[in-house]
Amino acid sequence: MKNILNHEQFLNLYNQLQVNPAIDPEVVFEAYEVAYEGAIELSQSNLFGKVVPVSSLPLLLYLINEFGFYLDSHQVECKTLKDNEVALQSIISLAVDKYFTNEHLNYKNVRLLSKYSPIVSNLDLYLNFMLGMLSRFPKNNPNETLVLDVMHKGFSIMKSILDLIVDGFGTEAFSLWRTLHENECILYLLNKYGSHVQNAYVKHLKYGVAFRGGIKSQEENDKIFAVLKEEMKALDLKSKDMKKFIEYGWLTAIPDYNEDKQFKFNFRDGVERLAELSAYSKLYEMASEISHSSPILIYSRDEYYLRLVLLTVYECFFRYEKIFSDFYLSRISKEEAERYAVMKKTYYSILFFIYDKEKKRFSKTYSKTAQK
């Protein structure tokens, strides 16, 4: 059954897509008609073992992007393509090939959870709300917005992990959790100790930029390194310690740092311990092995890691939410705070119920030993 768009329907859809004005809609429409008819013929030829439907929207999106790529690559105007049969046929063929291969032959891992499952959709809703609220505030200015920026990145990573979970990539999601855990530990310390530690963190960000050659002025670069070396000298550090001092030296600004001489300039014995999240140390080690493409990555049971990372993301979310609430509620009106309280009362309790249920199921299903 054909569902090809007529000219009016095409233009309505095309205008909604907000296409680059350099691309002529009339040229695209003619190409779309040819592409759609070609796609119908391929579908009915039983090439895929069955007759598959042809959907106009994804086919049109492939076409538009092929046109855009061609115009940008060849630096020509769209109207010149009307008389270029070779180019037009190439654009149409590429779009049709990608439509069938990417839409109907797309490789899909075994999926254990749907994006529509309440286990995923409730958390995704809450994350979307938080990211939407945070987008209202200034960001990407480390001197002023550091905590917000780190928090925003954490919520974004959680959403990425949910995407991997939905697509069935358990080990990959667990590997990304490693980054989320690092982000959370840093957020905890920056939020707990305030401006003194935040300023130290920003200073070491600048050290990192200078170390990687990101400072254009050689004079400024030299000044930064002079201060860096003086700080290292005061701590009796050698040149070989420079990289780890740049990355973790900001920890010395934390009041508790010198109380225990066992703190080190690294993540597990420095950032993680100071953030009081060492309970995740073994999980972090497992995630690191996966990140380094160990046999665990190749031969692990995706379902185990999918369920495991789901629990860890929920736990991380609950801690992030406390920091978010403190930040958000102190910056909004009383009426908006009341609306947030209603939303939280509804969804937070659901999330905690889901987490408790999933935790019990995980404990019952898997032993305490690593499942590979």
C-alpha cells in the first residue's frame, strides 16, 4: 500500500523540519517521488524476506541530509542539480540504501527493557525535567557555574546510560557508569566544601589546559607553569608527578585532606575516599576492566551488567537529586517550588519503589560473585 505524500503534504512536512534554506524544496520533492517509488519496488521484490513498509519521514530525512552533504562538499547551488542526473541519481540511491539498511536491517542487540517500561520511563522523565530546569540558568563559566555544569553533565550521562540500557548494551552502560561515578564524586566534593575547593578545581582546570597546549599566549603559559611548579615544590613533588598533580592537586584545598596521610593524588585513594563513596570501589574496578577491553567486556553477560548498572544509576540519581533540590529550590519562586514538591512527591516515591523492587530481584537472581 502506497502512502506517498502529495505536494501539499510534502511541503507541510518539509517546513516543519526547518531545512537549510540553501536546499530547494522543489528539487527535493522531485527526488522524493523517485526515491519513494524506487523504495516501493525494492520492498515488493521480497529482497528482505518480507514486504516492509516505506515510511516517508525517515526516507525524506535521509534525502535532505544527502542533499545538504552534497551541496556542502561540492560548493554548488541546489538549483544546478536539476540538470545533473548523475548527482541526483547518486543522492537518491544513497538515501534509499541507507533507509533500508539503517531502518529495516539495523542491527539490534537483545533488549531486556523498553524505553516505555516504567523502570526506564519514570527516571527518564525526572531527568528530562531536571535538565530542562537547569537549562534556564547560565552555564559553561567555570568561575561562576562550576557546580551546575558538573551536575548537568551527570544528568546527561545518566540519560546516555538509559539509552544504552534500552538498546541492550549492558557492559557498555556499565563502562559509562564509571564516568558517572567519577563525576558524582567530584560533584559531592565541590558542593560540600564550597568556593574554596571550587576555585582550586578551576585553577587546576587551567593547569590542564596549559599542559595540553591550549594557551595561545606563550607568556601567559609560562606564568601558569611558574605558579604550578611553585605549588609542586611546596608539596615536595617532582616533575614526574606533574600530570597527577594537575588532575588531582585541587584535593589539597579540602580541609580533611591532610588528616589522613594515606590520601593520594588519584581517584580511588583520593577523590572517591574523600567523597565517602568507597563502597563503590570494587564496582569501579570492574567498570575500569571493561573500559580497558578486558575479557570481561568480550564474554560478560549483558543482562547481569544491565541490571547492575540500572541499580547503580538509581542510587546515583537519588544522591544527585538532593544536590539538585538544594540548588533549584533556592533559586525559584514559592509557587514553582510548590509545583516541584508535587511532582517530586509523585515520581520520587515511584522511583524508590522501583529501585527497591529491582534491588530485591537482583539479589535473588544473582550471587555475590561476579557473573561473567
